[in-house]
Amino acid sequence: MKRNRWLHTFLGAGALSLALMGCAEDVDQDVEEPEEEPAEEEASDEGESFELTIFHTNDTHGRTNMYPQLITTLNEAKEQYGEGLLLDAGDVFSGTLYFNEFSGQDALEFMNLMEYDAFVPGNHEFDLGDPDTGHQELVDFIKGAEFPVVGANMDFSGDEGLSALANEGVSFEAENGQIYDGIVLEHDGEEIGVFGLNTEDTESISSPFDVAFTNYVEAAEGMVEAFEAEGVNKIVALTHLGYDSDPSVGNDLLLAQQVEGIDVIIGGHSHTEIAPPTVVTENADGEEMDPTVIGQAGEYGQYLGVMNVSFDENGVVLEADGELLATEEREADPEAAEMLAPYTEQIEELESEGAGSSVVTELPNPRHGEGDEKSVRANETALGNLIADAQLEAALSADENTVMALQNGGGIRTSLPEGDITIGHLIEVQPFGNRLTLLEVSGEELIEAFEVSVYDAPEESGAFLQVSSGTRLTYDSSQEPGERVVSVEIDVDGSYEEIDPDETYTIATNNFTATGGDGFTVFADAYDDGRGTIVGFTDWEMLRDYMADHGEVDYETEDRIVDVAEGE
């Protein structure tokens, strides 16, 4: 078992360590000095300390073009700090034309070149999940990985492709291209335990289907116990939980406070730039504990994270520091730049291909976090209207009884510029390749779905639904969540009528939302009940065809969605 030498070392290390740990104000001058150990014992302890450097990345999201500069940054960091572990905290998938075209295989080539030591899947690694075929792209990614994958709170047993790669427990001889709960890596003669955690929210914000997610705290406690039983006392949690994300589904700060025995957390998901690393020295009850050091390196390959940790002979963290190295300040690695060229050439061809339409006035994709008063995740937007209308037209070609189309705000990723539109523009707006799905739902179920949509209003939510022409939603965000929908109306022969809770309606949405994404369990239940059909039209292709039919596109908001609380 570890013993707590942190306070003794901390008090004796001087002002530099106080500033480094960011908690100088927490040290009271009246703290009783611990009994001094003999000088020769302290010298022995210091002589037995172990220095570990961790290089880390997270949330690259298809930015394959960043790898040449990232590789240069890594090489420079190794020259400065020496060799260390290289870890990635998830979300390599989704977000760019590179990913849409190559499904992560391009990024994998660079990750193999960089010689990563471990990777944890993030929620977006499950974006391409299919209810019939599973996660073939992720299976291919893992099979081709020249590094192991860790995921202690992910149950792959229900997925045929991923279960064939999964191994339970702790492995001292982890193989490349395999999934483990935790692995033991050797560095400078010392054993380092590494285990993985992914956000439980993946079940609602991605498409994992038959992959299940267990409680992150319970999984972490089990891994710490398993490592310590094997005599491994330096433990790293490689997580995709978020630094300070929604506490209801967990985050790195809570993990550090709730699970003692974790020395380092290398995180992702919240895209947080942490420099220097955060050090947690109190548990959830406010009691002193052995330190846990937390790091995260922003997003999109813009930074390489570097963390330096010193351990005592019992595996307790003595000191920690680190920095984020900006990749844009480095030249591209020549070998990597040559590798990137054919990928970029193919992307540029696709990006520049005309889509047969033009936009009269820019269609923005507003977000509160970017300073906009309105948000695609909280308000009707012109771009949301356009996308929903495109889906409705496609749905009507498959089933003329379709009454509305719904697009989750979280699935609209960027704006459409004024002027001629390219295929590249459209894929960047809807990069997930979701397919149109028809659902048969009652009016009561539809109202329940809209309650989910406006549950967080006026705050942002990826579940907020943009609606097609001929649909009007009126709600009151001042009321209690779950009781906010005032009315849902549809156009019937030129006049609006409220939907009948007992009537059955055919609606259209994307397969992510239809199968329960963003918390739409009411839709998932209908789909599982055999009332859903994936038609097969891909999101950006529906948008392309609809816009091409219209040539010049000029859209605006038109009170399809009204919050009566805004007028009070």
C-alpha cells in the first residue's frame, strides 16, 4: 500500500513547489511539522524516486493534417525531456472531410508512426455504429493499431466485431490491436499501470448500440485494486470523461476525488487546455489523500501535452509539472508531410467539387459559447430549417404520409457561407454520415420527444430539435422541465392543427436520434418496437440534392419554434 509522504515533501520543497501545485494558500503556518527522518533515510528516499514523462493528445477529431507538425513537436519534446509514454485520450474519429473519406485509417497511419503506447476510445469512436453491422470502421481501426486499446468501463461482449478483440482484466503483455481493461507498461525498469474510461454519456450522444458502458467510479476502483494486487503502484487513468464536465455522468476532477490510488489522469472529451497540470490532494470528503495529477491537451492536435511526474519508492507522487506545446509553432515533419500529401489531394478534390447550388445570404450556425445570443442548440435557426426541409422532402419520396422532419442541433456542426457551395461545405455541416429514418409514433410520444428537446432551454443542448416547414412548436422554458410543451401543430391542408395524442404519425429524423441518441428514449422504444425504418438517404446528400433543386437558397427563421417565456 502507498503511504502519504506528500505533505512532508510538499512543505520541504519551498515556494517553487507551492506555486507549481497551485495551492500555496492552503498551507497554514501553524501546521505541525512532521517528525524529521534521519538525513541518510531522506537521501535514500530521494535516491529511489522515479521520474516519468508522459506525452499526450486528445480530441484530434479527424484533423489528419495536424499530424506532421504534431510529430515534429513530439520529436522536439523527446529531445528536451527524454523518452516517455505517449497516450491518446480519444475522439480520433469524426469532424472533417478526412474522416468522412477515410474513416480514421488515415489518422491511424500517423499514430502508428508516432508509436503510441495506449489509446482509449472516446464517444465519437462510436459515431458510425450501425444497428445491423455494428462498428466495422472501429474494428478496422483497432485491428490496424500498433498499440493496445484500453477501456475498463466498456462492455464489448454484445458486439460481434469488437468482442473478438476484447480481453478482460490486467495484461502485462498487451498485444497491439487488442482491447484490454488495463495494461502494464514498463518504462526505465518500472511498471506503469494504464487503464481506460469513456463517458457513460456515449450511450446517448453517439451510436454504440450493443456496446454498454458501466459506472466510471466502480470501474476505476476495480482497476486500482487489480493493479495494486499485482504490485503495480504507479497508476494512470486514460480517460474520455471531460475535465469538469456534467457531474451526473462524471468527470476527471470527480474521478480524482472519489477514487484514491490513481496517480495520473490523462483526459479528453471537454477539449480543455490544462497547463500546468492540476493536482488534487483532497478526496470527496475533504480529507487529505495522495496526489492525483490531471492533464489534458486542448483539441484538434493544436497542442502536444507534456507531463513530468516524480514518484517516491512507494509510488506516491512527489512533484509534477508540465506544459502544452503548440504544434502550429513547428514546421511539418518531412516524412509525415509526404505521407499526408495523397490524403490531402483526395480531400481537396472532394472539397472543391461543386454542389450545384449557392447561398444568397450566409447561413450561420450560432453557439452561446462563441458569444451568440441565439444557438442552434437552443433556438430555431435558418440553417436548421434548411436541413430539416431537405430531410422532409427526401422522406416524402419514401413515404408520402410523413408529416415532419426533425434534426438534432448537435448534429449541425458549422455554417454555410454566402456564395457557391461545394461538397466539402456540406460534409463539414453534417459530417456524421447519418441516414434518414422514418418512425411511426403517437402524438403523445411526439410531445414527449419535444419535452426532451426543450428540457434544458434556454441553455444549449445537442438534443434541441430543428423542425421542418409545416410544423410549429410552442413551449415555455419558464416551466418545469418535462412540462414545457404548450402545443405541437402541423399543417393540414393549409391550416395548422394541434396533433392528437392518440393519433399515429409518420415522422423523419436521422438514425442517431431515431435510435435514442441525445436521450430520445421515446424514439428508441418505438424503433425497437419495430416502428422504425432506416430509409438510407445520407444527411449531407439530402441537403445537397435539396439545395441543387432550388439553385439559389435563401433561408431565414420563421417562428417554427417559439418560446413564450422570451416574450414575457
